[in-house]
Amino acid sequence: MIDRFKSATLVFIQLALVLLAALFLIRIFEILLNGFTHEFPQKGASFVFWALLGDVVFWFKGLFLEYIFFVLLAQSSLKLSKVLFKIFIILMIIIQIGLVQYFNTSLVPLGADLYGYSIADIKQTVGASTGLGIQLVVSFILLVALVLVALKFLPGKIQLPFWAAVIFPGLSLFFLVTGVLQLMRGRPFQSDFDNNLVLNKTDYFFVSSYLHFYPPDEESDIYADAYIGDYGDTKTVGTSFKYTGGSEFPFLHEVSDQDVLSSFFNLSPSRPNIVIILVEGLGRAFTNEGAYLGNFTPFLDSLSGKSLYWKNFLSEGGRTFAVLPSLMASLPFSKNGFLELGDKMPPHASLYSLLKFNGYTTSFYYGGDASFDNMSLFLKKNHVDELRDIQSFPGGYVKLPAVNGFTWGYNDKELFRHYLATRADEESKSPELNVILTVASHNPFLVNDQPEYVSKFEQRMDELGFENPKKDTYRNYKLQYSSIMYTDDALRSFFQECKKRKDFANTIFVITGDHRMPEIPMSSKIDRYHVPLIIYSPLLKRNAQFASVSTHFDIVPSLLSFLKASYKLKVPDQASWMGEGLDTARNFRNVHQYPLIQTKTDIIDFIMGEYHLNGSSLYKMGPDLQEESVEDQPIYKRLKNAFDHFKRRNAGIGNRAGILPDSVLNKYGPTKH
């Protein structure tokens, strides 16, 4: 019995050390793969140390339980234990390689966000993405083959005394019981790309998945009778709102009539048209003057100089799923994003519904399938008059190039052409609210006339004065940058055509990104949300640039206050807007306190003042939204307290809590006038 136990222990450690060696091998492969396709880590030796330490931590996490199962099964059959453990190792290696290749494509580690998408959404995303390529397929096969060979020949060459072998699972148990492994985290690097690259991708996926299905019970139950919380006639930490809706409508508050936009506009005889253009992946990092990656949107830059322009603006989400609820309705997120509620989306007001109530005609244009992320369901619930997507384009329009037989839909130039062809240009027509969501600057970043835009990308690097080594790095992202320049060119053509229309003089254009494109390495955690906001119109008295921070949440409150003050728009005096309104301060500041949702399963970001809370890490934001890590417990606790207040209110949305009472919905419904 004891001899069998000792033998099983020695065999287990021999195989487990092969697994550790395989993790190290894949780590070297990952660093080289990302180095040649993207960029190498900035601090090479330090990075390798923390990366390998992360692999060791992951290895130790499961070692004790693996050991117990192996030894117990070995009491009946050592051969069966060896076979099953080898199969387990192969599976772990395949998962690790797959997650490494996913990160190499998306530059975002895969976590619990996988569970936030339907099978149809996953199929469409994977189908429309670039293929693995022959090099990656060959690398995958070679790595798995090397591990198989190592499992066959290496274990017998690893000779350890029993006391040395048994110490490994012993250490694993000690680490798990004491929590020491939690302290063995890599220190943050300056680049967010490096901080993501250093992670063991399988460890990240498993931990994220566990927390998704078994979230920590750290928040109070706001619906329990014993809870004395922040409901009632009091101002809540983390916002200037005075909430009045109790637990039934946790975000209900009195609406402020503060109007910051009217002073910038000439008054027109009739209510203006509103055209909102949501540009896929439009990040501030590569947009307009001062972009730290360089300005690859010359047209938008020129338009910004004739507009109201917020250079430190933030999206509310790290993916497209968040943009319609946040920008069009300033809604809370619920558990996995408001759109993920599907048919359970509670009744709410939005810019769509309130402008429709006031006589506007409403529409939504998208070159792809609007059913993706339940966008079409959200639009239906807001009684949008016209929904034009991939299903409604007539013949004669050109789609984006297909990959694996899939395409996201029609290219941006065709989307704008379809818009112009279907919008009446008559003096007597009712005012319109039209929303356009582009799709070309999305993975796989293949656009029509690709060589032309790759050439423009090369020309732009010359214009920006890039040296050859910098050009070589940027060429790793030539498809991303060329797609950005394509969309910028499509916008140029669109505005040239708009200027020929009769209704142009009475139209206000709002342009922003849905989120920052993650497939170009990010410099910081806030970078994922950093997008421009441009409000352009012939009605503007003057242009202005603002360095203050605002977000998608702030657009609806400010537009409604402007239309109410200047055009007698009828709006409710109670709402559940998350936003307080756009800040028009010229200098850098942040007067807002808002959550941000990174993916459908990650609500881990919160901003307040100059500080940004990301998970358990605190950052201080600078004048251009650059960030530095700080240690300040009083400020950390202040942000966490405000964030927790939001999460408690947010928890019941779509379940036990609603957005607006019937008294508001019935009075200001889209069919009421």
C-alpha cells in the first residue's frame, strides 16, 4: 500500500513537471508570437520573470487536487491514472494554446464574457473573424506534438526522491489554505498590453468563469427587510442625484434643467434634425490632434475644428453591446448589459421615445444584422419608425469582403449611400432623429479597395513623420489602421453629400465611437473607453474644444435640456438617466461619478473625479486621460463605496426593479402627443 502510494507520487510529479515545462514552452511561444505580430514587452527580463511566475502560480493552484485524484485512482490502477492524467495535460495544453491565440487576435484575454453571448452571436463573430492562418495552425500542431513526445520520453528521465516529490503537492495545499498565491501577482507594467500579455490565459479564463457562476457574496441585499440603505429622500454617494423611487425604481430622480448647449447654437425656425453617427472602434488613441498613436482620421480632425469637441470623452462600454442603451437612453447596465435582458428589458424612456413623443420621425441604420446583441429588440421597444439593416438593403449595394463565407454586412460607404437614398429632403417634413452605426472598422478589418487604404496608411505614416522602426511596428496593424482611414474617408464623402441637402442647414450631427478598438494595443485601462465626441452643425455660432470628462451617459440629458430650452420640447420632470449632462469646462476635470462596463460579465470600472477604479486597482487620470497606478486607501474606499452603491441599485434591474413608473411612461409614451 505504502509502496504503491510512493510510486504513484513519483509518477504524478514526473508528469506534472512535464506540464509545467509545457506551460513555460507555450509562454515563450506566446511572447514571440505577440512580439512578431504586435510588439515585444517593454521590460523584457522583468516581464519574463513575472510571466513565468504566473505560470508557476497557475500550476500550483490545481496541483494538490490533481495529486489527490491521481493517487486515489492509482490504488486501483496506476496505468489508468497515468493515461487519464496525460489526457488532462493534453486538454490543458490545447486550451492554453487556444486562449493564447485568441489573445493574439483580440488583444483581450478571454474571460467570462464568453458566457454573455448567444450561440448565434458567437458563430457570427467567429465566422467573420480572420482565420488562424497556416502559420498558427502549424504552430498549434507542433506544440501539441512536442508535448506528446515529452509525455512519452521525459517522465522517466525525471528522478526525484520521495520526500522531494511529495513536497510539491504539499506546497500547493499550503498555498491554497494560506492564500499566499494571491500575493504572487505580477506588478503592473506601464502598458496595458503588457499587463494583459503577462497573464496566464487559462488561469484568467478559469478564475473569471468561476466568479461568473459563483460570484462572491460581498454585497448587502437591498431588498431585505433589515437593510437600511440608500433609498429614500437622500442624496446618494457617487452622484448628485436625489433618488426618489425607492427599491421599485432605484434610479428615479428629478430631472435637472441645466442647459449647457443652447449658448453655442443659433435658434432655427423649426426643431432641428438630429443625426447620431456611432463609429465602430473609434478610439481617441488614433483620432484627432494629440492622439498618442498618431492622428489617422484627418477628416474627423478637420471637422472637430468646426465643432463642439470633447477630447476626453468616454464610452460606457468596452464593446458595442453597451452603446445604444447608454447613449440613447442613459440606462443602467443590469447584470450583463441592458440589451442582454432581451424581452425582460423594463419599459423606459429614451431619446428615441421622447423625440417621437414630440413629433420626430425616428430611424436606425446599420450595415450588419441588427438582431446581434438584441439591438433590434431594443429599437422595437423604443418604437423606432424605421430599422434598416442587412435585411433591408436593396440590390446594387456592396458588402464588406467575406472571410470563411461570413461578412459583417455592407460597407460604410454603402451604408451612408443607403441612408441618403432613403431620407426625404423636403422643407415641410417632420423633424428626424436618425442613428447610424458603422461596421467596417471591426475585426477582420477587411474593407473594399483595401490596397488603396493600405497605401493611404503608408502615406499617413510619412505625413506624421514616423521613423522606419516605428513604421515596422505599425505595419503589424495595417489592416486596423487602413480600416480606420476607410471609415474616415466614408465620413468625408457622407458630409459632402449632406451639404447638398435642403435639411443640412437645420441638422445637428453627433459623432462618437462605440468603444476604442481593442485590437491595437492599449496603453491603460481607461484607454478601452476613451473615444472622441464631436457635435457639428451649421447652426453652431462658434466652435469649442473641451478637456473635461463626460461619457455616453451625458448625451441624452444634455440634448433634451437643449431642445426643451430652445424649442419647447416636452420632457418628463422625472427620469432614471445615469448621466448628469455634458461638462463644457475647457480645462481638464471630471465632475462625474460613473460605472463603466468592460464586457457583458465585467462591471469592474468606476470613475470619480480624477480617479479610476479598475477591479481592486486604483489609477489617477491625467489631462489627456493617461493613467498612473496609485496607492491611496481613503480614495480607494471612497470610490469603492460609491461603486457599491451603484451595484446595489443596479442588481435588481430587469428582475425586481424597473426604470420608470407608469405615470411617466403613459404620459410621455411615443404614441402620446
